[in-house]
Amino acid sequence: MHGLMQHEQLTLTGILERAERIHPQQRIVTRVGDGMHTESYGEFDERVRRLASSLRALGVGPGDRVATFAWNSWRHLELYFAVPCLGAVLHTVNPRLHLDQVSSIAGRGGARVAFVDGSLASLFAPVAAQIPSLQTVVMADGASDALPSARAHEALPAEGSAEMIWPELDERDACLLCYTSGTTGRPKGVLYSHRALVLHALMNNLAEVLGLTAQDVVLPLVPMFHANGWGLPHAATLAGATHVFSGRFGADPHVLGELIESEGVTVAAGVPTVWIDFLHHLDEHAHDVSSLRLIKTGGSAVPPSLIEAFGTRYGVRVLQGWGMTETSPLAALAIAPHEAAALPEDARWAAMARAGRPVPGIRIRIVDEQGAEVPADDATMGEVQVRGNWVASGYVEDEDGVPLADGWLRTGDVATVDAAGSMRITDRTKDLVKSGGEWISSVDLESALMDHPAVREAAVVGVPDERWQERPIACVVLRTGTTAGAEELIAFLAPRFLRWWLPDEVVFFPELPKTSVGKFDKRALRERLRERSPGE
């Protein structure tokens, strides 16, 4: 027997219509040059309808792809709704990847129309030639030397109809295509449904998650071309929050400080390296960050010292999250603030740096090589596997298929779990160091190293060893104006780890290579270490 309840499709159209109806005066703000561009939700809704109307006139229909090659901005947010609400699929392309990867991803995406930021025109020009299906390129200022046939962006909403009637969509329809960042091989396409992203937005706005409301001012430093911008474009719009975008300035610490201060930002999001750099920037530049209540971070290990510094010096809660492109992306969160407050201070920051527990709507299990769940002793490591309504069940083009085990997504992340169900990510399977038949967690070593006052960044990788199979090497960037030798750093680690876990060597770098989304690029580090001359 079914319940006697009404049923409406869960689509992004509903989020857009609510925003215009309930919060028409809320703002969308973007840093543009030395100034700001501002529009209201009411203006946003009309522009989205006009834009979708013009796309339909260009022949874009259900299931067609529309690509973006763009930074975070009001125009990008408009496309986040205009394309899916039309029934088409928005394909966000990452401009920070290698040209060969960008060309492959764009070509496989098969877009009919591409929207390109003017500052990225020269990068996109050779990519356009690799997209046989591409019929129209749109740029803010129209044609340029690099893209001479491009149309001006503003011509589309100007020509479109504000009376655009949205089509009836099925919540299972595809709405957004995002490729993985390629850190574990060829980037793979994840195709999201309306239902998945609406449920993900609803979950994000729960009080025990981000708790976004119309009183919030949200600044995403995570790019909108990466994993749905962590779901913030949809969640903030659903909540009626003010959007603030840094445009082509990205995560520039000075611009970040100015935006937080001038716009009263309450919630910001970005990878740990963004907040490490910003914390150091605040040491030398005065910015009023008192409006901030929450920093959402993830993507790589978060040093407990970073969480402590923001908490004790600025009263800002740093919230560690865990997920991946295949999980839309949020799947787990660190300990809730009321629980953390009950812990001794030295344990509090470490607890807040954990990957945490599954968010509502997600199930997680951690299993050994035989597929049995590991004991909840916070010591036994196993692979993290996930199920949920916003978890991928396949890849575009079915590139060997999503790795599933009895319907559970095999993430490739390795973790332990405690009695309260809180995960501690110890590594990616490819980044674990296996020494003498035993596993060493590079994440644990990195977090500890970044607690040293002289260390700005640290990454640990395994290198081949004739006797032990692999041994860990620490790659370190020191803070400006500080000194620390290899022996000092090893001695700093010694009380926290077994002796055989300690790195055999510390190699100092002026900077560490990073992936297109700001994570440490360990594949590049291994290559650099292999290329070193003896004694270097």
C-alpha cells in the first residue's frame, strides 16, 4: 500500500522559482576588476529565463550539452540554472587541467554551445577545435582575436523572452556533467540528476550540516567547475542566501579578505591550502573577519593547528568535510560543535579535523580486503564505501564503470572508524606507504608536520626501497622568515609515531606542486623525487 501524499518532481526549477518568489531582493555579488557587479534574485530569475529562451532558439534542447569554461561569477550561476531548467545538461570544464585533458574532456562532453570567460579565451581556442559538436561560443565581450566568431554574452538575455515557460522535467533527468580531476588516472564523467542535486542542497542546509539561511552571505572559493562548487550554488540559492563570488581573482588572499570585510561574508568554502595561505595573510594584513561564522573545507587533510588558529584567534569554526565528485560531493562531516565543545581542548581540534560521520542521506562502511567491515577501534584501516541518493551509479561512456561492491561505491580512500561512527581518513589507496608489509598513513604524518610552527605546507610520499619495499619521504615548504632543519622536524614527529613510521628524509621545496583544484599533487612529487641527482 502506498501513502496518500502528493508527489512533485524534485528539480532545480523548484529552487529557482522559490528564490525569485520568496527572496527577490537578495543579492548576487561578483568582484569585477576594482569594482563589484550586483544583481538581485528577481533580476537573476528574469535573466535566467531570457538566457534559457535564447539557448532554445540556438537549438539547445533536452539532453544537449552546454559547456562552461569560466570562473565563479553571477553569469556562471545563471548558467547553473538556465541550462538544467531548460532540460539540457551543463558541462563545467576545468580550465586548470593540462591542455590535453581539457581537450579530451570537452570533446567527450559534446557541447553544442560553450560559454567562455574572456580571460580564458586563448586557452579555450585550441580546445574548441576538439569539439566537433560545438556550434556557438559565447564570451562576455563577444569576439576576440583568439575566438573571432564568439557571440557577446549579453546579447542572449537581451534577445530572450522573460516569459519563458519551463518544460515539465523528470527528476531523474540529467542536469549537470562534471569530470573528476584526474588525480587517479584519466578524468571520468559523472552525470548528475535533478533529484540528486536537490536532495544534496536540502542536506547541505540542515542545521547539523551548513545550516544556510537567508541571513547568510556565502563565498565559495571552491571553483564552480569542480564537483558542483561543492553544492553551494544550489544550496545557497535554495536558502535565499547572498552569493559572493571572487571572479577571476579566485582565492587571492587579499581579495578574499576584502570581500569578507566589505560584504559581511558568514560562510566561506575552499580547500585547506586556501585557508593556510589566508591565515598567514592575516598575520601581516588587517582584515575584519568578524562576520565569518563558518569555513567549510575538505579535499585533503586539514591540520588541527589550522582549525585551532581560526577558532581561538578569530572565533571561526572550520568544518572538515569529506566526499568526492562521485558523491555530489558531500558525504561526511566532522564532529558537531556541541560535541566538540565537550572535549578537552587538546582533543577538540583533532576531533574536528576528522572526516567525521555520514551526513543524513548517506551510508558509509569501511571494509577490509575480504569485504568484511573493520572493527570500530579507530586503528584498523579499510576502504571507504558509500551508498546514497546522490552517489554515482555509473560514469559517462561507462569507462570501466563506477567501482561497485554489492551496490556500494568503492571510493579508493582508506580510513579507520571509531565507536561513534566517525571516520579518520588515513590515505588514498594509491598514497599509502607500505613499508616492510605494514601500512603508513601519509595523511597522519602530513597533519602532524603542518602543526610545526615553521612548516607552511607538507606532503608525504612513498619511494621505492630495496629492503622495506617503500619508505616515506616528507616534502616541506617552510613559512617565510622561519628556519627548521630535517632533524628538528623528525624530532618533532618522533613522540607521536612509531619509529618505523618516521620519514627517512625531509626534502625542502620553495613550493609544492598542486592539482587543478588545489590539492597536493603527489604524483608530480614522486616524479620530482625520482629525478633528483644523488645527494640532492
